[in-house]
Amino acid sequence: MHTKYGVGIIGAGRVCSEYVKAFRDHPLTTIVGIYDSVPGKAAAVLQQNGVAAQAYDSLDMLFDDQRSQIIVSATHGHLRATDCVRAAQTGRHVIIEKPAGLTPHETAQIRRAVADAGVKSIVPFVLRWNPQFLTVRQLIADGILGDLIYGEADYWHPITPTKIPGYRAYVSHEQGRSAFLAAGCHAADILRYLAGEVAEVAAFAAGPKRDLAWAYPPVIVASVKFTGGAVGKLSTILDADTPYIFNCQLLGTAGTIRNNKVYSSKHYPGALDYWTIPTIQPDSGDVAHHPFVPMIAHFLECIERNQESHASIYDTYRSMAVCYAIDESAAKGGQAVSVPND
């Protein structure tokens, strides 16, 4: 076992503290420093979390610090490809926050750089470690669902100036780009992870009605066709009067799973309705609610064992491809678009 992996973090926004806490408390890691373009922001995060590390004055200082073996890209999406490619090319394992690029070319650049460097990668689609979805995966493995007939996932999270730090970045075209890239990629990824690969999408988008600051349509709904023949739906709503809701439903030949509820006349013949599974649900958009600790533990295990994560850029590249296809279809007025699965 290695004694310590040094960690450098790019970006001191709202997700940064969760990385700091997870790496601070992991026995194999130590935080060596954070860079943020806003002076004083990195130092404040370190102080708040009781970590003695460097607040870099420049991004070059972070990359020049040879104490780091892991780089976290936690900036806005328009900087993702540049930072992650540089991290891989300097031999660092890389944590690639969402979205993993803002164009298919950028995502491909990251994947190629990681492959060429032979480093490990993970894209923090954190719902893969949420207890509800760990249970759903086990139910599917146990045959409760059977063959998929229909699957859907919804990301509904009103983004407003009073509720969301970094609001301006989300609503801008340069940094947010689209509803699925800015936030709904979580829905696309978990549906892929649970239901299988997506072959084709057809999407429609709607412009803002409550907050006219949006530079792109904050509401988008896509019909989905899976490679196995099942159909489904994905939606992202960022501009509506609703609390945060993450919905995922899977209907199969042997049973149905609706969020934390399950029904199967085959496996539970005495059941008259859905069983409710008492578990932690994905019912908050607060990053402090997200399972960063088990995700980081998983990534360190992958590095130690020299194996790829199930959420590496090689896998989540396909989740990003779903998002890009949805955006392309919506731009074409709902025309069906094939999803590449290379």
C-alpha cells in the first residue's frame, strides 16, 4: 500500500468542501493545495475544514507542485477539458467533475488524454453511490425487474439566485450550455447505469417562463430507445415552481421499481402493492447530501488495485453522449438522433 497520495483541487466552489472532507479523512490521501481564480476563496475553504495546505496563486503553481498524484477538476464545465487533459498529461490520476466537457470533442479529448497517459479517472456521478441506487442495482441483479420494458429518470431542480451558489454560471451559455449538461446529466447517467445503453433519443425543449435570465432552454424532455428494445424518458427541469425531485422508475417483465418502492407478483406473490425500502434517497440537491466519501474510497481502491472504475471516463463518456444527442435532437425540433456507443 502507498502511504499517501497528494491531492490538488482546481476550484473552491460549493463542491470543493466535500472533496476536502473526503480526502482529509481518507487514510491514503492528503490535500496539498487548492487553486481558485478568486483570491482568498481557496484559503477560506481550507480554513473552514481544518486543513493545512497551500492556497495556490496560479494554476501553474498547482500543476508544478510535484507532491500531487491526484487532480480534482471542480471548476465550471467550460474549463473542464483543458484542466483534465493537462492533469492526465502530467501523469496525475484525475477526478472529472460534471459535465465531462461541453462538446463531444472536449469529452473525447479527455478520454484520449487519460488513455494515452495510462492514469485512472472517475466522473463523480455521485448517484451511483447513493444507497437507494445501490439497492436498486442489487434488486436488478437478483432478477426482480426481469427484462426492461420502460425506464425513466427526471432531474427537477429550480436554479435561482437565492438558492444556488454560482447561479450566474448555470444560466450562462458559455458555462452552463444546456439543461442536461448543466445538471440533467445525472439523470442520463443513472438511467444508463441501471437500464442499459441508449440507442436513440428524440427531444423537445422549452424556454424560460419564470426566470428570463436563462441563456438556453431550462426545460427539456426526451423520449429514449434502449439498445435492448425498451423505451423510456429523460427530463430536466431547471425553471419551475417545485422542490428538488430526482425520479427514477423501471418497469420490467418480472417486476417494477419506482424510486425506493418495489413490486413483483412473481417474487412477492402475496404483495398487494409496492414495498417501500427504508433507505437514503436522492432527495436533495445539496452537495453535502451526496455520497462523496464512498465514491472517493472507491476511486482510491481502483488506483491501489490498478483497475478501472465503473464510473471512469471510458464508461461515463457514453452518458455524456446521451446528453449531447438530446441537445442535438432538441435543436432539430425533436428529430430522432442516434447515440454513439463507441
